[in-house]
Amino acid sequence: MVVDLGYGDAGKGTVVDWLCATRPVHTVVRFNGGAQAAHNVVLRDGRHHTYAQFGAGTFHPGVRTHLSRHVVVDPLALATEADHLATVGVPDALDRLTVDGEALLATPYHRAANRARETARGADRHGSCGQGVGETVAYGLAHPDEAPRVADCRHPEVLRRRLTALRDRLTAELGPLDAPPVADCLPAYRAFAERVAIVDRTWLAGALRAGPCVFEGAQGVLLDEWHGFHPYTTWSTTTFANAESLLTDAGLAGAATRIGVLRTVTTRHGPGPLVTEDPGLALTDPHNPTNPWQGRFRFGHFDAVAHAYALAVAGGVDGLALTHLDLAERGLDLRVCRRYQGLDRLLPGPPGDLDRQAALTARLLRARPVYDDGPPADWPQAVAEVLGAPVVLTSHGPTAQDKRPRAALLAPPVAGLRG
């Protein structure tokens, strides 16, 4: 199970790709988020894909993707992603895909409503990706028996009724939406149902017994819907909890290795707390440019206070994957923040207490970092020491060949790299 212990963008995709390159993985299971995910994988030959809904092991022949019931599925975005994969040498991505019929269906109406709300916030934007994922979850919570789901794509009249009710409710609340008529959407959903294997929740148990699986999380623990810094959060559980629930359903509770991913720099896309932010770092990320919905990509020094909080929220890990060590190897003045002025640690609260999380957010927006005197001489050792968890994988560049396992926990069971 792979999760991000920051604000996202730490390198989950490249870690999943490495796992699939070094062992015979059967299926990559997506267990939260939706089309707003952006997991970048670069191959040694220069091919690149930003994985949103497909698993980040899809470059490797035979590795399947399963979108679990916890994923918000956008068939229109999925088709676009499959088209790009075909241009970079993966023509069979849809053939290797299964989707749980219980998963919520993201639609153009959710996307239009999401963008209308975010635009209306003006300077107080939350940093939405503009894909309608949170809007889909919110509607599903408000109207659980009427929210469109993946299985509805096999029943056009049911889907027509649910899409019409969705459109009418959102239009009544927000005014006219920038979205196509329901009749224009139905053929695309019908084509999706005919092309993709829609399964029930029992399918995953068979996959787990057929061979090794990798559970790929989306976004980061510091954005968690209950434990993130409200309101700059996602409508998604970003910890291991969803993955654990899927394993429990399959009778395999506690059977997975838990990997937390971190960068040597702490980053954030869009507004919200980033205590160690330092414009003087003058770094850029080619795969995370400024965009109209999330805003700019921000860089800070390694925030051990925030990452220790994420570890506590997630319930601990078996090991850490530390990425972007190539930045440290360039001799940049990258520091470690072990405490804030007047504050040594952040304590998790009970899930659902958003007033508490909002108060924590306000405190973090005023917090000031205290740094070590200089960059660590040994980054993996320093991170392991300050977080109390072993670094089992390091990444020194974007490809699988740039990864170095440091412990038997993640030692490749096969020689060399496939793909």
C-alpha cells in the first residue's frame, strides 16, 4: 500500500511504477480520489504519462488496474487518458481495467458545479483541481439513493433519470451550468459500459489471491478530508483506511506492507498551510505547473513536524520511500525543520471535528519554522531518525532505474528491471 505523507505530488506514481518493474504485480488497486490524481511516470526511453485513473504500473505488460468502490470514476476523462496511453505504446489499457459498479460516477454537471463554486470563492479559493470529484462525493452523501454510479451506465433509463435529477438540483442551486444536455452524455456512458469490465466488490478478492497487488493512493495525508488542514483539503480519505477496508472485505486484513512516500522538499499545489515555504529555493517541477484551478506549485524545506503528524494520522508505516534525492545531491541548501517556534508537534484529533482542524489551520498559517543548522549529511538517515521509521527506498531521478532499495522489505524479488 502506497500513500503520500505530505500534500500530494511526492512521487507515489514513480514508486508504484518501480514496484511493478521489479516484481510480478497482478493488479494495481486505486483506493481513493479520482480523475484529479496526477501521478507522473517517466520511462528510461523518455516516454511519459500522467496517471489519473489508471494504475501507475500500466506501462508494464499484463499489469491490471482496478478502480475500487472508493474511487470517483470519470468515464469521459478515462477515455482521454486511454487515448494518451495508446500514443505512448500502451494500446490495451482498457482491456486491463476493471471498475467496481458501486463507485460514484463523476459527470460534466459535477465538474461544472465544482468550477462555479471555486470561482465564486474569489481570493478565498480552496485549491480545487476543478474535476468535480469533491462535488461528486458531496452529492453522493446528500442523495445516496439517487447519485449516479458506475453500474448505472449499463441501464440507460436509470442513468438518464439520475443525471436529469442531478442537473436540475445543481442548476436550481447555482444557476445554468456549463455542461452538455443529458441526452448528449448518454452515448458516452453506454460506450463505457460496453467497453470496460464493470464488476462487483467480490472481484477484488480473486485478484488478491491471483498474485501480488499494489494499492495506490491518491493525493496526500495532509489533505485528508478529516485530518487535513480544513478547508484546504480533499473530499477523500487519503490514509490507508480505504485500502485496509478492501483487504478486510477480502479476508486479508493486515496482510499488506505500508509504504509512505516523501520528498526531500515539502511541496504544496495551491493555497493552504506550508510552514516551511521558501521562495528562495527557486525550484520548479516540470510536471506540476501553475494552473487556473490549483494555483502555483509551492516549495518548502523538509517539514518533519507536518510529516510526523501525517504518520500519526495514517497509523504508521512499515517503511518510507524518499524521493527527489537528486535535489540534495545538487548541493542545494535544503534544511530539515524539526519544530516550529513554540510548537514541537501536531496532535491528531477525532475524525469529523472540522472546527478543530480549521483552528489548527489558522495556527499553522501563523507558524514559523526552526531549521537545523545545515543540510543533512545523510538524508535517508536523517529522515528515518526524525520520523522514527526506516527509509526503505530512495529515488534519485524520475525513472525506475533511479530507485535504490535500502532494505529487504522492498528488495526486488526478480533480477533486473522489466519493461
